[in-house]
Amino acid sequence: MSADSHDHHDDHHHELPFWKKYLFSTDHKTIGIQYGLAAGAFLLFGFFLMIVMRWSIAYPHEPLPGYLSWIFTDGWKGRWLDDGKVTGDTYNMFGAMHGTIMVFLGVVPLGFAAFGNYVTPLQIGAPDMAFPKLNMASFWVYLAGGIVMCMSFFMESGAAKSGWTNYSPLAGYADRQIVNQLLAGQTQWLIGLVLLITSSLLGSVNFITTIIQLRAKGLTWMRLPFFVWAMLVTGFLLLLAFPPLEAAGIMQLMDRMVGSSFFMPTGLYSAADDVALDISGSGSPLLFQHLFWFLGHPEVYVLLLPAIACVAEIIPCNTRKPLWGYKPMVWGVIVLGFLSFIVWAHHMYLTGMGPVISTFFQTTTVLISVPSVILLTSLIISLWGGSIRFTMPMIWAAAFLPMFGIGGLTGLPLAFNLADLHLHDTYYVIGHFHYVVAPGILFGLFAGVYHWYPKMTGRFMDNFLGHLHFWPSLVCMNLLFFPMLTQGMAGFHRRWYNGGEGYIEKASDGVNVFGQTVADNISLNEVMTGAAIALAVFQIPFLLNMFISYFWGKKVTSDNPWNATTLEWATPTPPGHGNFTFDIAVYRGPYEYSRPDHDKDYFPQWEEPKRSNPVEEPSEKPEKESTEA
Amino acid sequence: MADSVEEIKKAKKLYLIIFGALLVGTALTVAVATFPALDVGGHGFDGKDAVLGLIIASVKASLVMLIFMHLNHEKPLIYFFYGLGIVMAFFCMWLIGWSKSDPIQYGNSEKADGFYNPEKPTTNVHGHD
Amino acid sequence: MEIPFIVNARKDTGLFNSKVGIWLFLASEVTLFGGLFSGYLFLRLYADYPWPERALPVLPGLINTFILIGSSVTVVFAWAALKMREWKKFQIYMWITLICALLFLGLKAVEYNAKFHHQGVRLSSEGSVQDFGYLEGHVHYGKLDENGKLIEVSKQEKKDNPEGVFSANKIIFKASELTFALKRPAHEAYVKEILKQAGDDHKITLVGDYRVPDEDELHAAGKNRAQLEASEAALVVADGADLSIDDLDDLEDAFLDARAHDKNIRTEFLRASWSWIRDEKGIDEISNLVITTDLWKERMAEDNAKIKDLMISAPGTVKYKIDPPLTLVWEPDDIPKLADTEIKLRDDTVIKGELQPSPMLLGVDAIDFRHTAMRAETEGIEPMDAIKQSWILTHENSKGENDLKKAWDCHQAWLAQLTKDLDEKNEEKGLEGEDRLVPTDNDKYRVNWDQMVAYKKLDFDVEAVAAAAADGSLKRSGLFDLSGFAGANHNNYEFPHVEIPRENVGFTSTFTPKWNTYYAIYFTITGLHGLHVIGGAIVLGYYLFFGRKMYDSNPEWLANRVEVGGLFWHFVDLVWIFLFPILYLM
């Protein structure tokens, strides 16, 4: 991509040395790609952890097969595997790190940071982010945080083992035997987390400032592509929800490093050493959960919004008609963002908060489904009556809709605290949020990759490999996650490292009803494990596709290969430093497809109107044209 | 914004006045907390002292925000950002505080009227057995 | 390429970029401190111990408030000077701001330092309510005499001959045997400490050879295990070797390699057995049911017989004996478990021997029974009855005296006078019921350091205290008493001295975050605030020292930057405005 970028921008800058251009670049596109590659690597690692866990669930008494265990050194296996089998400790470690990596190191950086960085400045017609150096700093702080977290796999203590939620007092007590607490996995998790939060804060300040300050001439609020709106709201979520978790992280760090009792209640006792813990007590585990979920729930929308944003760009482009209900979607996403701050305690119905406050949070939780449904319904209705081009991105985007639908709807029973009493901490919860995140969000992001790849590289991704990636992934995802819902309703607990087989023996006495239920559903474990391994295999075509298409893919013939309308397609391909080669101005809304008064079936935002009016200043008129066509 | 030289000169006088007000406010907070003669409410520290202290602190904070941070004449966007931060921080404090004072859970019988109250044997509150 | 709106404002928003950025950042800071204040509120409202009200010396906080307010004014003046293009004035105001920042941090350091040297102890006496008496003070120095017994050392003696002197809050243990757990690396600092304390007089030597047969030869046919172990190559560390970190590393490596080897072999056998039972026997039940079958159990027995000869089976612990037994002085924090004949360090090293009397020597500046009273009330006991039985009031020193008891009696005399005074006021103002003025729990159950000083001045004479309290000559430390600037000053005053036996020390800590949740939140919030001060000072200092170039080329840009930096500085001031009353006055 370097050669092309220089064709357009030779006059602007001299040749930068390699390390400045690719490593410590301040160009938002390079940083976006760096984020994408790093997040992709973390996602694969998190996926690998998950397969090891699934092996343990389905075959708890069998050693890990060679294709999973070759990666470990002998010393590591000696410490963490029991004759090749996964132990409970190791399972906990992998579970905690799987969650952490997928959420904090994988999906958020991929969705918000990678796509946000690459696409947002292009879509608003900006030359770069508002604070390019800060942008670079966010990436490196993020990477440092990720590395610090993952380093602990090689330490005496192993990585964090107290779940991705890191609840105290468990997380405050774990790894206490390590003399130098800085080298304990549980502590490193916190240090990593504080670094990640810092990175996110810098990033979100940058995003919001960019969107507010650097919009091109004529790009009024209601002419912003939905993608930009989603990024703006996501930015605010990160900005305001993360700091309380940073506070909690610092407090828990104090608990671990200097022995304070923020989250450690009075009267804790160590069974291992048979002594009372040497702490003052009077702390509150509930406080940690509050501060954690104050971020934790908005974080769900931080994961989700970038994916919806990608889909909302891809659907109008491939149905060749405007996004249905652009304005309701914008207001929906704003309301969604606001409400997401006051629903957090629905993760905590079982902590003994009391019924009045539970009712409050139940109400807000049910309320928030309204904007969510507006978003999804608008996207589905957008398909109606369109002449749909089933390009690779569109196929992924289309699959996103029902998959995310299942994920969303299975969440409703969890919102009601009566139903949640039964379902809390079962595989039902796992099934629910994995439907949201994996076939939902990841499909949306895959769609984004296929959609913007031509802009990033100047070549299309291969269609055959794309299909080979998509169809098996769709099948495997469902085989992997649907049985979880079944098992969950049967009461399978989410933290059984052996898949619940300990209950089966008890089933034979005929009295133990639960044992019988477990016995009836346990064979699903093998189905899910098989599906997970197959899913991993069918990601190989995607990786190949990224690589092969970069060198040998079909070249794009124009700067706007999908005939899309938003500003990123006005740049050269791939865009050079500074992005635009002409003074960009915006004349209309973002989704002007199939306008009857226009000769082509798309009318890009930057194309001057025929009547050669000067730039239309902010006004109501063009909005109406664009949204209610 | 005070941009012209004239305005800045005028503003500087205001800054000095606010400086004085802040010093007085600080002295006042300490005085009501330290000298028994100025103690409000009962003997020693109690809720009234806390409220008074927080009110003085809030007044001082407002002065800093309005004058030093120029919030008395700022662009709407700034009010929006800062206001949003304050609203969210308020949600955080309010809901977290509330979660432990649940009238049913923590047996505040006055508030729990009409709900199940473990301390008071209830009789048929909801109209059915 | 140039980013627009760095210097000039964008028309529709009326703002330049960094101003938008800083206000967004400040909004996030509001929620950061919002989270911390939520923590404060929650911990305070639902604390299950008496929250320390007005526990900090006010003067340093007050001065710091003045300093920060002053710097807030100078920073805004510096900005105004830049706007009027007066570089010299800008420099002066900026310098003052930075000096204020330094003063603030210096004062903070003084406060922190006083707390780091102030020790609190919660007494413990077999699980009844009188457990919860607290003593506060400074730990005195001590050293071991030639018999390994603790003796007290005065400050002067310590200055003259500092060798072997430690602060007398230690576990003293006569050790004769060390056992290291090889599956966990022995902590280097611990081993070094043991070697240092052993010196040349005590030999620490390995008991028995540590031998590991070579794995390749073990697998070769015809070699016998006993022969291999006896061979020269198998020896890792020989019997009688002196303790050293290098040796421990070798032992640990040898053990870990052997364990990895053994586990690999077992894994291979297990894998083979699983494919045998699935493929050859065709049993495809879930694994739990398979492993309960007789077929599987027989196979496992066969496997185990075969595996036995292939395993290295290196021992997981090594034992060192100490000759002659060594009296170790150990930090209580490093010993999670303490018993009369055995202590375990945090790296799982077990030390066998004999626990020596390890009392804590404390100069007591405050006695606090509020927690005792609180616990007594919940259990329906009269608080004063519980307090009277506490170790604090019942123990006797070697001379058969108890200064703390005397201080407590003096306090009762003072309290009686206070109650009388308040009653008079009640009469005067006609206050009744809940409005009546009554002594607080702090008055009733706590002897503060300034009261201790006052009683001590009167030689703990109850009559004299009562008389002084009545005529108002019993002065407590006022706001401007510099001798207690950062808390009780043990250089200026002599405080009663106690020797607390180790079994009576329930929980002890300096006044750090460990002591209780109040100090935890105090240190966290003020520490974080201090970091903000440092960060702000660095940014402002950057403008001061490196701003001249930009001032010459683009003064408006520099003014923008100073405005943004100033906004952050004001915010730091703003946080302190709330912190000061909340932490110092409530």
C-alpha cells in the first residue's frame, strides 16, 4: 500500500523511515491496521484457550490431544497439566483469560479501535485524527497492557484465575502466596487492565474530538453516516464508564499490593493455611461488583455498536436503497448509550442487593431493549424491497441479523430477576452472550473486513475462500452455541471444568433428579467441542484469504468499488497520508441510493449537485431528502 | 471568553476577589469544624456538620468552576460534556449507595411498609393469603 | 497535511481541538473520582467498625488547601499574561505555580511519613468482645541479647551502636531445620536473609544426597534404577553441602525437569489407553462412565506397573539442618502461619524449631475502645464492663504497674467534667430529648494523643486531672499546635510504654492502607490526587521551560495550551476542595 500512497501525495511529505511509517506511525490508517492485526492475534489466542477448555469439558479424563498440547513446553505441562489432562486450576486460568482477552484485547480493539480508527476520519472527511500522537500512544499502551496480562502465563503463579470479572474476595486472595506480588498473575491482570483503560480513555477522547471538530464542510450532524454516530456514542460509553472500573482496579491493586481491605469483608479465613487472613476487613465485595459492572454493561454496547455500525454501512450499499429509519436509529443509539449506564446491576440480582433496587434495574433493563430493537428492526426493514447484491460483506451482514436477534432475545429472560434466579451462572447465560458476541458481533466485524479490505489494500478478497469461511462458520457457530441454551435451562453451571459429569454417578440412584437431567444433556458437550474445533479449522480460509488477496487478489478498478456513497470512497486507494486529494465538501445525507432524480443508482455525499449550488450549509432540507426517500 | 486586553484586565480583578472568597471559605470550613463555639448540631461531628461542610465545599467548587474554569461563559458543548460526566458520576454514587439501603433487604420498617418485612410479622399485605 | 482547528476555533462549535479534548478528559476524571467517592461513601456508610472521624491533623491539610487555591490563581494569571503577551509575567506566575505544586507534595510527604511510622494494634484475647481494644503509638527498638532474648534499645543507644537493632515488632524463632518446597522457587530475599542472619557461626547443610537418575539411561534396557542413582552423574547436590542460592536453583531445575519427564510418560500411556479403549474395545461412553469400568481399572493397573520403572520420581522437598540452632528475626508479614514449633514462610519454606517470646514494644499515644463498645452493645453487654476486662486495662508490667490504666482513669475524670459542662449548656439552652448535647463516642471511648500528653504532664494523677479539667487549664492540642503538626510527636513527648505479648497482638499495621478502610481510601484518593498534581506540574513546567520557541512563533497556540493545562490544574484544585473537608474534617 505504500507505493500507491506515494503516487498521490509525493508533494506532501518525504519518505519516512520504516519504523516511523509502520511501527510508530501517527497515521490513523496505519494505527487502525496495527490495532486490527494485534486484536486479531489476541482473538486467535483467546480462541485457542477456549478450545483447550472445551476439550476439558467434553473429555475431562483424557489428555489433551497432540494438536492442542504441542504449543506448551514440558516445564509448563509439568506445572499446569495433570498427566496431560486439564486441571481445575488451569481451566480457571484459561477461562478467566479467555474472557479477558476476547473482551478487552480482542473485540473492543478490533471493533472500536481498528475499524473506528481506519474508517471514522475517512467518513467525516478529516485528514487524520484530532490528536495523532495521542492515537499512537493509545495503541502502544494497549499493546503493553495486553502483553503484561499474557506474560503471566509463564510465571510461577500462572495467569489470573478469578474469572474475567475478577470478583473479590476471590481475586483479592488468589496468588497471595507469591512473595513478590508484582509477579503474580492476578496482580498483572490488574496492571494490564489499568493500562488498557488508560488506552481506551485516550482513544475515546480522541474519537469524540475528531468527530466533533474535524467533520468536513457541510457534514452536519444528520448527514453523518450511522457508523460515525455509533462510534461517537461508543466513545462516550468508554469515556464515562471506564473510569469507575479504573478506580476499582486501583483499589483492588491496593488490596493485593499493600494489604488494604477495600473489597475484603471482615472475618475471611484461609482454609489452606488454617488461619484468619491478616487484613483489617470491613470492605465490601458488592462494591467491586458495582464498580465493575458500571463499566461492564456499557462495555457490552462498546462491543456491539461497532459491529452494528459496520452492518448499517454494508446493508444500504448492497441493497441499493437508503437505510430505513436513519433518524430513529440515531436517536435509538443515543438513548441506548444513555440507558446502558443505568442497567448494570442486572448482572448482580443474586448478590443480595434487595428486591427494590433489583426492580429498578429490571425496569431499566427492559427499557433498553426498546432502542436495541429499533436498531435491529430498522436494519431488517432496510432489506425490504431492495435489489440485494449478495457480495461477501453482505452475506456476513445478513447472517448477523438473525444471529444477533437470537442473542438479543435470549437475553430477555435474564433481565427478569425471577427468571434470572434459575438461569444465573448457567450455560444459558454463556449461550446468550456468545450468540451476541460470536455469531453476532464477530460476523458484523467480518463483514466490515470484507467491505473495507478493497479500500485498505486496493484488492478484493477472494469469494471462494470467503464462502468456504462463511458457511461452515455459520453452521459451527450454531452447533457450538445453541446446545448451551439447552444445557443452561437444564441447570448446567458455567464453571464446571469437567462438563458436569460428577453428577452422573448420582443419577443412577433414581432420586437425584438433577443428576438425571445432567445425564440427559451431557452428550451435547462432545457436539459443542467438535463444533469448536471445526470452527477453528474453518477460520484458516479467512487467514489465507487475507494473505493471498493482499498479493494476488483481484484489483479494484475504481476508488469506489462498491459504488457506495460515504466519504471514505472518495479517497485514493489505498488512501495516502492526509487522506483526501481534493478539498472535500458534503452536499447530502449518507445513504442516497437509487434516487429517482439521479442518473446513477448512488449519489455520493461529495459529488457536487448538478445545479452547481455552493456548499449547502447546515439546513433541514437535505436531511429529509436523504432519510425518508 | 475574555479575549481582549480590556476584558482580561477586568477579569484579573475578579480572579483576585474569588481568590479571597476561596480563602475565606476554607477558613470557615475549618473554623466550624474545630472551634466548639461554632459547632452546628450536637456536640462533636454529626450529620449537620457534614452537610454544612459539603455546602461550603460545593460553593467553593462552583466558584472555581465558574470563574477560574470560565464556565460562566462557555460553549454549550462544554456544558454537555461536563454535565454528562457529573450525571454519570451521580448515577454511580446514588445507585451504589442505594443498593445497600434497600428498605426490604435491610429492614427499614418505615419505608418497607407494604412490602414483606422480616422484622414485623406481616398480615396479608397484598390482599390474599 | 495539517490538522485543522489547533489554534483557531471551529465556527459551529466555537472551540479549538485541545479544549474539546481536555473537557472530555475532565468529564472522565469526574467519573473516576465519582467512582472513588462512591467507594468512600459505601465503605463509610456500611463500615462494621467505628469510622475514624476527624482523625487527621488538620493543619497540613489546611495549608495545602491554601497552596492549591493560590496556585490556581497564579495559573490563571499566567494564562492572562500570555494573552496580553507579557512573557516575563507569564514566567513569574508559572514559577509560583510550580513552587506551590512542590510545596503541596512536600507537605503531603510529611503527612504520609508520619503515618508510615505510626503503628496501630488491635488486641486479641480469645475471641470475646474485649478483643477490640486498640492501641496506637510508635514501635520501640530492640535487639537480641546473647541468649537470643529480646531487649529494648533506646534511640540514643541505637544511634551509638546500630548493629543488630530492629524495630521491636518481629517474630523471633529459634530454627534448627529448613525444608524448601522445590515445586515453588525459594524466594531469594528469604534465603539471603537466613544466610545473613546465620553469619559464620551457624552451619546450614543439606541432609542426605539429592540424586536424579539420567532419563535416557533409565529408559535404556538392562540398567537398574538403584545403580543409576548411585552413579556419579546422578548426584545433583551432595549431603552436607552448605546452603546457597545456586544449589537451590540446581535442585529446583532437577526436580522440575524430572517432574516434566514423569508427566510426559504418564501422558503417553494415558493417551494410548484411551485410544485402546475407544478404538479397540469400542466403548464410546462419556469418559466418567468409562473410567469406572473394570476394564479401564485393569488397564490402569497394568500401565502403572509398566510406568513405575520409567519414572524418575525426584523428591519434592529438600531438608537443611542448622547447627547450632539459629535465632531468626522475622517480619510478621512474611509468615502466613505461626505455630510453637514450626513456621511457614510465604514461599512454602517450612522452618522447624522453637518460637521465642516475640513481644511488641510500643510507646502508646492513644487508646481506643470504640470498637469494643460497639461490639459490646450489639451483644447486649454494658460497654464499660467489657472495657474494664480488656488486656489494656488489666495487664501489668514487670514492676506491677499499668500506665494505660492510669491514663484511662484520668480520662474518666475529664469525661465526667465534659458531661457536666454539656449538661449545664443543656440546662442553659433548654435542650431536651434528642437535642441534648452529649459526649461523642470519641470523647467517651478514646484517649487521643494530646489528652495522653496532658494526663502525663500531671503524672496521671486523677485528682489533678479532675481539678485541671474543672478550671479549664487542661488544654488539648489546638489547631495551631505545631508540636503535633502531623500527629503525635514521639520526639517531643514521653508516652507510656507497654510490652504486648505476641499472643495478644490480634492485628497490627502501620497507619497505611492496611490499617483500615478509612486509611485505605485516604491513601488511594490523595495518592491519586498527588499523581494528578505531579502530572499537571510536568505539563505546566513543560510550557514554562520549553514554551519560548512557540511563544515567538505562535503565541496564541501557546496561550491555548496553557489554558488547557490550566483547566486541568483547576480541576485538580477542585478535587482537593472536596477532599479536604471529607477526609480531614468529617
